[in-house]
Amino acid sequence: MSLPLTSPLLSKEFIFGVATASFQIEGAAESRLDTIWDTFCATPGKIRDGSDGKRACDHVHHWEEDLRLIRSLGVDAYRFSVSWARVMHADGSVNQQGLDFYIALLDRLNEYGIKAFVTLYHWDLPQHLEDKGGWLNRETAFKFRDYAQLVSRAFGDRVYSYATLNEPFCSAYLGYEAGIHAPGHKSRAYGKQAAHHLLLAHGLAMQVLDDNAPEALNGIVLNFSPCYPESDSAEDIEAAKMADEYFNHWYLQPLLEQRYPDVLDKLPEDEHPPVQAGDLAIIGHKLDYIGINYYTRERYQASSTELFEKLEHEQQPLTDMGWEVFPQGLTDLLLDYHQRYQLPAVYITENGAAMVDKLVDGKVDDPERLAYLQSHLRAVHDAAIKGVDVRGYFAWSLMDNFEWAEGYLKRFGIVYVDYHSQQRIIKSSGYAYRDFLLQKAQSGNVKQQGGAK
């Protein structure tokens, strides 16, 4: 892996990290409440390999080993999520055992000099809240505020950065509109209702974080897939624009401009978000940063019955998820948003690829993933030199894990996990990432020494 020596990404201030999520790696389900994903996993036909997250990577019992592994990679930061179901009982009281797990983890990260990027919600809603309506219930947003209050008070000054939510699009659209993620509802109206309450929860939590963690960087993580027209026809261009507003700007525009995109006017009244007076001002709370997760682009054409029609991924190469490898989309996305909005600082909080990894003689050689990471780092560089204020990059994921509806069939990690033995094996891409960061550190030392002469 390499970048031009003058790249902004090689500055001392630029942060490189790795990322994980609680339900995907933690296991130890017996020591927390059930979540919507436990229920979803127990529903026949919902998870491709019939698996669940009860053990996953057993991180709760391997966390010290895992943090030593993270330290060995030479990263500046570790992004992970807290399980709401692990730190609070159903009556709202503290689960001290769960809270102590994260405090010990944070203390060790600080001991190692690794910045903690904490995500408060990465999709694992406690099931008892779903039983009361989940994100369709406005009250859940206020329950989330209470959870943010508890966590941020307990963590004190241990956290470098908080993200309120990870990818509210996935929670709302995949979980409540398309039905392919937990809790598995399928309704356009539900999707918009859930999305609004998620954004409201974000805004309420931001108020709490600003009070309890004023020195931390506080923001949100959104996922984007830039939308390209299939042709130069006016109809396809309009279809791609509508899709872009529906899937991408629906989450970004309320945060930055306190309003929903114009595509709202094209939706039936019963699909409008349930906005109450003052909601958009809460949602539009000032952000210290925005996290951007990017994996691929999407292509659209005009439809005779819908606002747009999404096309299948066909262009090679494809990842094991069937997603087109298209690094230019990340540059285009960053430049587009830089020109359109008054963006806060930007962090690429997830970027990576699932590939067909094979363990051979105790090693995993994954040149396709390495090529993906290299090309996307260059895409971030291309945006940064054109003025986008990008301050960090996190590889997804630290280790192979439970990949939601795909179960354990897809591997995103730069570290291989043998799920039977729980052995961790750094892949060739992980070693390359480590060596790149070592070169960056050495380059910074040389520059500092040179500047002092």
C-alpha cells in the first residue's frame, strides 16, 4: 500500500484505524438482553447459513488478545460499538458487568495510546423496546437519549469520539422498509417513520454528548452509495437524482439543512415522516464530524411505475457480496457533498471488501482485498487534495465476523477468524496495512527531525 509522499493522508494528524460492531463480534449473549437480531436469527429463513450471533468471535472473552492484535497493526484508532442490551436492564437500570467490560476496554486502549471511536448504536436494538414498537415508536428516541446519558457519564473522558448511530439508512430501510434485516418489517411508511425517529434519537443524544463529553468529537456515521444514471438520457438522470435523494440525502440533508429532500413531495402522504414541531431543529444539532461508510456505487434508470429502477451489479470486478469495485465513486461522493453542503470534518469510518478467503498452511493471501483498500485510499487522497476536509480512514473490518443476514458466509476482515477455534490470523492485507502505517509513522518522524534542523 502506498500514497504520494505529499498526500494529506500522510500528515501526522490524519487518523488510520480499524472498525468492528458489537453484535458482529462480541458473543456472550447470555450476559446481555436479547436484541432484535437475536429474534431475527431465530426466525427460520432469515439468515442465509442459519447461524446467529450468540458466540460470534467471542470478543467478550478474547478482548485483551484482540486489543493486543490491534496494537500490533500500528493503528491510531479503534472504532467499536457499545451494545445497548449489554449495559442496561429492561427497567433502565445499569448492567454494571456490561458497563465494566467497556470501561476496561477503554482503559486498555488509552494505555496503548489508541484513540477510542465509540458508536452508541450499531443496529442491535434491545428486543423489549421492539416489543413496544421499536423505531416506529417515538418514545424509543427518548429511551436512546437516556442510554446515551448513562454511557457517556460512565465513560467519562476515556472516549476520543462518539457516533450516535451507525448507518440509520440500514436500520430504517433494510429493517423496516425492505424487511431483509432485523426486525424484518416491510412497509414504505414504516421505513420513513423509523428513519425519522432514528434521526430524532441522534439529535437528542447529541445534546447529551455535548454536555457529558464536550472534549470528544461527537457526530454520526452514515452510509452512502452514489447514484449514477445508466445513460445520458434526461429520464435516467432524473431517476438517479431521485434515488440519490431517497437513499442518501434523506439522512444527510435533515442533519445539515434541517429539512428532508424534495423527493418527499413525490411520495404519498402516508409515506411522509411523522415530523413534529421542533424535531428538525433537534435533528440539525451541530456536528463535530460526519462519518462516511462507502463500499460501492449504484446505477439507476427510469421506470414506468416507480420513481427509479435500480440495476444489478454487473461490472467486474465484484466483491464476494456481489458489489462492484468502484473507487471513483468515493471520490465523486466526497467532492459532490463538499460542493453541495457546509460539511463538518469527515472521517471514512468504514471501507472494505468481502472476498473469498482461504486459509492455506496457516496463512491467508488476499490480494483482491489489498487492491481494494489501496484503490480506495487513493480515492480518498484524490478528494483530499481537492479540498475535502477528510481526517481519518477506518478499514472494515478488523476481523471476520457475523455479517448480518449473510451469517458467517462473507469475510470482510483483514484478520481471519477460525470460528471453531477462535484463532485470529492476520491476512496479507492486514500485514500490508500494518507496514503502510509503519512507513507513515517513520515518514512523520523524518519530517519532524528535518523540520527541527
